[in-house]
Amino acid sequence: MAEEHRESRNGEGGAGGASGSSSRPKGQLRGRKIGDRRVRVERPQAEYFRYAAKDTLVARPKAHEEKRPLGRGLAAARRVLFGRPLASDEEGGERLPKRKALAIFSSDAISSSAYATEEILRALVVAGATAGVGFGYLSLSLPVSIALAVLLGVVALSYRMIVMAYPTGGGSYSVSKATFGKMPSLVAASALLVGYVLTVAVSVSSASDQIASAVPVLADWKTHIAVGAVLLITLGNLRGLREAGNIFAIPTYLFLGMALLMIGLGAYQIIVEGVDAAYPSLAESTADMSSVALVLLAVRAFSAGSVGLTGTEAIATGVPAFKPPEARNAATTLAVMSLILGTLFIGITFLANGYALIPNDESTIIAQSAEAVFGVGSAGFFLFLTFTTLILILAANTSFAAFPVLASVLANDGFFPRAFAFRGERLAYTLGIVVLGVLAAVLIVAFGGSTTTLIPIYATAIFTDFTISQSGMVRHWLRNRTPGWQLRLGINAVGAVITGIILVSVVISKAPESLLVIAVLPAQVAVMWFIRREYDTVETDLELKREQVFDVPRKRNRVIIPVMSLSRASVQSVQFGRSLSDEVKAVLITPDLEEGEALREAWERTLPGVPLVIVETPFRSLVTPFLHYLDVMAPSDEDTVTIVVLPEYVPRHFWDRILYNQTANQLKSALVGRPDTVVADVPYGSEHRHAGISFRGLWHRRETDDGGEDEPSDHRHARSADAAKDEDAEEASR
């Protein structure tokens, strides 16, 4: 007889068809010829799973749908906020091309040009006031900015080498781990993590300053604006990298266009048309200064403006987020970013010198530059400040792209909780994004959104990372003497020395704020070291030797069931216990002995053969007497497994769960970890299918009113299904 199998659903059988366990005949149809039969084969798993190989299934989207109404509602809300869930094989679509990567990873570095010049000028104003020369030192700002642009080039070259040498991401953490070992790498990672948190806090705080400069009535709401901006960026990043790139790319490029236009117009006005403004002569102001004092003044201004270099490390950390070839694309993006940042930094400082701008608390230097070039209250002025505010807010997005990646690398290495390595529905490192947003918001509130207060802490963390990464690359080239290593070694050595000097200068000149990082880093390293030691200890405890083979256990089971009353839930637990062992015992902990004896009478009538032990508790405690009962009457024994079966009622709704199972929850918490003890939950409820366990067949026959015996509906259903299968098989054989 020829047979033709036809699926009733459009599912992939794969290896499952061969196994025979996932398909069943579902009726027959006669073929066109007398001896032909067509058998319709139904695969119930096809809607939810497909077979990749024998005993290997792949879950389809249907298998990820929630069953409960509340779960479906929450899933719908997540889709609205964050978008549809993405499968793992869609990760390639979440990788970033260079134009979007420049917007995401470079917005921090590019936006620092909005406040780096101001930090240089503020340092020089303070020094001039101390020396009694007023604003006489401000002309030094342009040479300092040029020197900082040169250092930016050195740092960018160094990070380009890191990108090519360590393309898996992690930045200075990966470098120091490979060259110095665990402890220095943890210091580098801690500095990076602190720096990323502060990047968010500083960027959005500076953005709120720009808003207050344009709209002074909002000055009292700066902290609220900053916290709201952090919330919006967090939500945007939870939608995934590609979504974040689409959202953040346009404001980044608008700011670049307006900033370059402002610098071009301002340079034309200063050089060609001429501007009737100038700082006092630097030569006259420094005539009485020694060479050493002048150098120290320049170093102080240099250290203050070094905050403009922040953000250059982010690309080296987030290399895996780029489209292939990852390392090459990341290196190209880093070079473009450095060129843009150097141009903006020198250009804005040139405008400040040309227009003789003075830093003050009412208006930022970037806002004063826009006023001088475009005119006070002009459309160009408001457009530029709008784009500046957006780029500063979105600069925080650099950290949201890099912090979660670094946290996942640390989690994979065992120094962070493993939950940080888990990717959410949108293929983003959800926990890292949320933690970063919360920490940044806390910092903003704690420091009142003050950019000036946050920047010293920020610079200390970033230059700690710079110094470690540069030093690590020096050791890298000493170990790996590839062609051209001498030049690369020289670049990294110069960078390490300069960044180290700046780090010391920032720590000393910006104390006590800068000392906060010095205190936080060791504590953070200690926590990460503790996490790794804990994981190593547990891994050693759980490790299996390769040659170990386990036979069938020879232990006996004994079942103990704590009960409160005689009900369907307790009877179902007893029947489940009987299926595990012949040694089943129920225990009632009660403050009322008379009620206990009444329950025992009903118990022996309903469940003969299962003893009920009554423990009277005069002090009305339930959990502790039961635990001591186990210790005395069912002590731990390596040849016996004690199974404590807990009856649990499954509520109909999520809001009434607090009304039930409180004692059972306390017992579970107390019993977890007890030697040679297993805790089993036996759920019972009207919506029994949600409990995840079926107990068909555990109920005995019961007597009917006419004296006969009636089968439970579960038995009748199972028997009718078996009979139908037998009839189908008999028909098929005919």
C-alpha cells in the first residue's frame, strides 16, 4: 500500500519527522487508486517549535507569546515603548555603519567643545584674579587649545592602535588585562565605568546650562530638565542601537553644520572685517612672572581644558557595535571624530579670543560666541543653541553605547553580575542601560546639575583611564615587536607621560572633588574582585570532572506534607506524594488540638493509609516547629531524600496573590539549603493549566449515589483519546 503523508500545518518537520515522536496520524483519506491511502499527519509542535536536529528544537515567535492577560498587556506596552522583539539572527541589522556610529560614539567628544574652552578661560580668570592682573592671562587660551589639539591627536592615534590590536572591544580594560594583569585592568575598567556615568551627568547638565542661557526663566529647573533628558535617552537606547542611531544622527550633524558655519563666519568677521575687542596683552600681564610660574599657569589651564579630550575612548570600547570589518570601520570613525573635535575646539577658542569673551554665570561661552557671530536674539543664535543643547543631551548616548558593552565584557569575565551580559528583546544590554541611567540621574540630583563641580571628577576618571591604556600599549609594543613598533611605542610613551602629568595636575588642583574618584575606584575594584571570587568558588563547587559517570541513585524517598486543612489542594499534594514514595506522612502544625483531632478524623476517612501527625504549638508559631520536627523526626541522611510537598492554591488574578500561600512561601525560604531535602510545589486552582503541571490520573475512583464507581473526567478523557487512537490505527491497518 502506498502512503502519502501530508502536514495539516505549514511547519517544518525536519528531523522530527524521522523521530516519530512529534507526529501522529489524524484520519485517512482514500486515494485515486483502490489501494492508495493518504494519511494526514498532524504535528502539534509546528506552531511553536521547529526541529533543527534530533532532540533539538528552535522556538518560534509563537512560543514567546505570553499566556496570561497581564503578560500579554505588558508585552504590548513594551512593543509600543521599545519596539517589537528582535531575534538573535537580526543582530547584523543592529550593527552600526560609520555615519551612524559617528553620531552615537562621537557625540560625547564633539560636544565637549561646547564647554572645554570655557573651562580654560575660567582657570585663567581665577589665576589672573589671584595675581591681580584681571583678565590679562586670557590670551593664553589659544596656545593652550592648540597644545590640547596636539595631545588629542596623540590620544586618538593611541586608541586607533588599541582598536586594531584589540578588536573585541573593552578599550583600556582589554589592553591592561592583556599587558598588566587582573588588578590594573580592574582599575582601568572602574575608571571607564565612572567616566561613562559622569559623561552622562556632565553632558546633560551642560545642556541644561545652555537652555538656561537662552531662556533664563528656566534656570531654577535645570536639574529637572537634566534628569528628564537622561530618562528620554535611556528609553531611546532600550529600543536598540539602530533605533538610537536613527534618533540621534540628525541632531549631531545639525550641530556640526551650525558650529562650522559659526566658526567660519566669526573668523571672517575677526580677520577680514575686524572686531573692536581684545584681551589685555599677555606679554604685559606676564612681564613680572618667572618662566616656571608661566609654565605652571599654562599647565593649570591645560589641565582644565583637557576635559575636551573626553569621549575619545568610547569607540575603542564599543568596537563590536560596528558593521564588519569592525576594527577598520571603528578606526576610520575615530580619525574623523578627532579631526572634527580638534577643529571645533581651536575654532571656538579662536572666537573667544577674537571677541574677548569673558566667562560668567549668566551665559556660557558657547552662547556668547553665537551672540557675537549671529546677533543677540537672532534666528541663528537660537538655532545654534538649540542644536548645541541637543548635541549635549545626545552626547550622553556615547556612554549608553559603550557602558553596557564594557559591563557585558566584565560580566563574561566574571567581575560583574552575569545579568549584565544578557541581551533584551531589542538585542540591547538592558540592565547596563538602566543602571547607567539611574546612576547618572542620582549624580545630577546629588550635585544639583552643576557642570563646574562635576567636571573635575569627570576629568580624573577619564585621565586615569587614558594613562593606564597608554602605558598598557607601551608594554604591548615591547612584547609584540611588529614592523613599525618603535614609532608606535614612542607615540604611546609620550601620551602616557603627558596624560599622567595631567592626571596628577587635575587631582591636585581640583581637590577635594577629584579625590572622590580616588576613593571610589578602590571600592569598586574590591566589589568586582569579590564578585569574581564568589563565581570562582561556586564554579569549583559545581564542577564535574571529565571522567565522572553517574549511575542510577540508590536512595529512598520519604514524603512529608505540611497541611492546614483537608481540601482538594491538600488531597492533590498527597496523591502526588504517593506517586513518589510509599512513605508519605502529613503534618499539621496547629495551636488548637481539638481542631486538629477533628481534622484527623476526616483525614483518616478520606485518605486512609496516610498518617496525619499533629504538632500543637502553644506559641502559635508555624514555620519553626515544622523545621524542628524535620530535624528530629526526619533528620538528614545521605541514603534518604526528604521531599517536602507544599500544597499551593493558584489565585485567579495577580492582585489576590497576597491573600494566599504566605505560610508556604515562608516554608520554602526556610527549607532552601537544608541537606538532603527537596521542596516540591503542587499547585491547584481553577486555572490549573497556568500552574504548568497536570495531575491527571492521580485521583482514585469514587463511589456514585447508586453504589457503583464512577471514573473522574480526566480518566474518561484519557481513555476516550486512547480508544480513538486505537480505532485510527485499526482503520489504517485495514
